[in-house]
Amino acid sequence: MSDRARGGKNLPRWLAVEYGWRVQHQSGAWHPPTDVFENEDAYIVLVEVGGMRHGEFTVNIERQILSIHGVRRESEGMKVYHQMEVAYGDFLSEVRIPKPVVKEKIKATYGDGFLRITLPKVKGVDSD
């Protein structure tokens, strides 16, 4: 099974060591699928959290750790479940960003069920 199919919890050691990527999940909370990638100008974190609204997230960065917290509420009227695969309640994901970013220019947008966080790279800092 691939790391993506396991929810990315077990990054290959070479990826974590060579590039410094780490996605950490807190116990007791559900963990939305999270992609982390970069382009020439920025690191991008893409979190799949359908069924939420803009403003139901808290995004914070401190010491190169990006924290994403939110609460997905259950829909009204759901009383008897025949199958339940959609997670509800609190979630918290933390992503270690390998190089410094321009905190004042971080941008978070939400649409089509995805929270997209763009973290512009500090110019002059080499990317691996």
C-alpha cells in the first residue's frame, strides 16, 4: 500500500531526512488527507476538507511548523447510519516546512472542498 493510500502517515525516510518534510497528526482527532509540495516560488499545502466553510479553519505558523485546525460538524438530521466513512469533529495537522517562508504573504483559500495554503519562499535561501 502506498504512503498516500495510508494517509501519508509514513513518509519514506529519505523524503523526511533529505527534504525535511514532516506531517504530524494529533491523536484523538481525525486527519484530513494533506498534500505538501513546492514550486520555484512557494510551498503549497493542500488539505481535503469538504463540507466546511471559509472561516472554520485556523492556520498558524511558528518555528517553521504550519498548524491547521478546524472542526467539521455533522449534518443535521443524521440519526441512523448505515455506513459512515466521513470523519467529523476536531482535526489538527502539523506540517514542518523545510525552509523559511515570508509569513506576511502566506495566503489561505478554500474552495471545492480543499483548503490551499501558499507559503512564499524567502528569496536567496537555497531549495534542495
